[in-house]
Amino acid sequence: MLTLEKLDKKKHDRDNFDCGEEALNSYLALQARKELEDGYAAVYVVVGDELPLKKIYGYFTLNSFFLLRGVAAELFDIKERKYPHIPAILIGRLAKDLNQTLLSGGELLAAALLQAKQISQDLGAVFVVAHAKNQKAEKFYIRYGFKKIPSKANEFIFPIKLIN
């Protein structure tokens, strides 16, 4: 059975995670815990129930973010307020372990979106923003309904109100 948890160095096996991208692997192994503790990112892991350390099947990070007014109006039919910034939640990193078949990338993204929606109810946010690391990631986000922000090289947005 897979569950979603906040990263915990005492409970989760970060060293054996391999998504095929060294930068994402080393982030989880070396930086994620510190960023979580310092408040720079919320790091979530999808884990099994192995003991003593739970295998990480996938992970994602969420951060507070903002968009400049006018960016979203071009892409989605959402009425913007007259504030200079639109509150958003950033999926900074999203990766699944290649050595498993229980969790798909779409399921991991769905977990990230649901977590972002839940957070938005307490924090206030209109969009989820994703940073795509490469063209493969760009195609992935587009497949799930994200739209590319024209003025940004690798940023994609999705309205929180569309998350079920």
C-alpha cells in the first residue's frame, strides 16, 4: 500500500531513489530534508510500508509562488483582481523512481495537485505552477492540462479550481 507523507530522514530511504535524473536524485538525498526543515519547501514522498526504512516511490516539492497579473488571463478564462501578483503554488520538483511499477507519473502529479489544492484552502492560491526540467517534462505537464507561460522558458500553469 502506498501513502503520501512529509519527508522524514528517520523513516524514508532517500539513498536508493533513482528517477534517472541525477539532479533530482541528489536533491532528494542531500538537500530536501534541509529545505523542508528551513521552510524553503514542503517535500512530500509517496512511500510503501517497508521496514526499517520506507522505499520512496516518488516525491514532489511545493512552495509558495506568485505570478504577475495578466499572465494567466491570456491562458485561462479566470477573472483577475487588480492586485499586482496572483498567488500560486509551485511544484518545484516532481520525480518517480524508475525501479518500481506501483506509481505512475500521472498518479504522482495528481497527488501533488490534490496537496496543492488542500494547501490553497488555507493559504489562498489561484494556480499551480510547474517548472519543467526538460522537453520530456514539458510534454508531461501539457498532457495533463498545464499551459505554458509564453514569457517564461520552462513554466507551466494550471488553475486550482479545476483540480478534482
